[in-house]
Amino acid sequence: MPPVRVIAIANQKGGVGKTTTAINLATALASVGKRVLVVDLDPQGNASTGLGIPRAKRGVGSYDVLFDGMPLEKAAVPSNVPNLSIVTSSVELSGAEIELVNAEQREFRLREAVAQSALEYDYVLIDCPPALGLLTLNALVAANAVMVPLQCEFYALEGLSHLVRTIERVKRTFNPDLDIHGVVLTMFDKRNNLSDMVAADVRGFFGEKVYDTVIPRNVKVSEAPSHGKPVLIYDMRCPGAQAYINLAGEVLRREKRLAA
């Protein structure tokens, strides 16, 4: 069996579509028969909510994986999407940044958990918090690659160089195999010239690392989490759902090239 591929979905800016990308890309990959695990590493727990796991059902989760050595497969709960499970976030994760400061091997907690788990998955997608703290660092150290969602708005490129520097530092210090899998442009508004300008700037800076697929601004994408469903389940025919299906196709084609 080929080794599991771990992709961290990261950007220190909030509201750029990290969680939306994590749960909908996971759903699209699961729909073509890939076995997928989402690790909700954000204390807000939006990925857990978006996959329909109520707070009352979030017992063991990512906090237990980081601090109690809980194997990922034991912390995983199945979602309503076939082939898709999630390690949920919990309230305890809010204090994890502070607790990790003095913890032994603090940067490697998640990597150890991945290494010691009997992962019968093809992909592990890690939904990172909107900060470059120790939780995100754990994700970057554990990952094979990083996917960066980037909102098509004026301040999008601000702070991105900081994220790129962080990824380079992690690569030098902790994880030499880490690479940027790709940049995905989100909340694209075709009626707005600014979206086109931002997209052109990002493609100019990152070149082929930017996926061809752009995720449009779409009301169904925003509505879906309140129903505890990925948009692919909530309304598969809407433009947002179709975009995530196309993104999953691109990701799989890139994966094939990387494997070759």
C-alpha cells in the first residue's frame, strides 16, 4: 500500500477559505474512492461543524493526539460522507499553544502521531488555525506538502511572503521534504476587476504553483456549513461545488506527477 500523503492547508490570515477548502476537497477526493482523514487543528472547530459532527459528539480529538499520544485512527470519527473521517477539534485545543511552549519535542507531536498510527487512508488533510503558532508548525512538520488558500482581495499578498518564509524555515530546520503543493485562489468574483488583478499578481509570483481552478464567491458555499454539510453534498450543481470537484482533479493529477 502506498504511504499516506499528508497535506496541511495553511494561511495565517483568517477568512480565506481554509476550512471550506479542507472539507470540500476532502469530500471530492472521498467521492472518487480515496480514503480521506481530516484533522481539525483549529480551536474554533469549524471543520468539525462543517462535516456535521455536533459538539456533544466530540470526545477524543486532536488535543488528545497532541498531548496524550492518542493514535489518529482511534481519535477519528466517521463523517456522513463515505470514505471520509475526521479527528475533531475541542475546546481544550484553545490552550494548546501555551501548553506546547514547554512541551518536549513540541514541534514533532503531530508528526510522531502520524508515524505511529496505522493509517489506512490515502490522504490526511490538516485544517490549520489562522496563525503561524505551534499548532500550525506541528502541521507543517508533519506534512508532505502545504496547500495555501488565498482570497482574491487587496490584502491577499500581504503576509503571504511571511508564510513562505515560515515554510522555508520549517523545510531547513525540521522537514526537508516539505513543499508547497499549490496556491488555490478563493472567493473569486468575476464581476470585480480586483479579483483578476490579484489572480494575475499571484500567478506572476508563484507561477505554476497556482492551481488553474479558482473557487468563486458563491452563496451556497457559505450556507452549507450551517447545515453541517460540505457544499458538494448541500448543492452539488452550484458553481462552488463544481470548482472543488475540479480542484480535486487537479490535486490528483499533481499527485500523480509528483509520484512519477
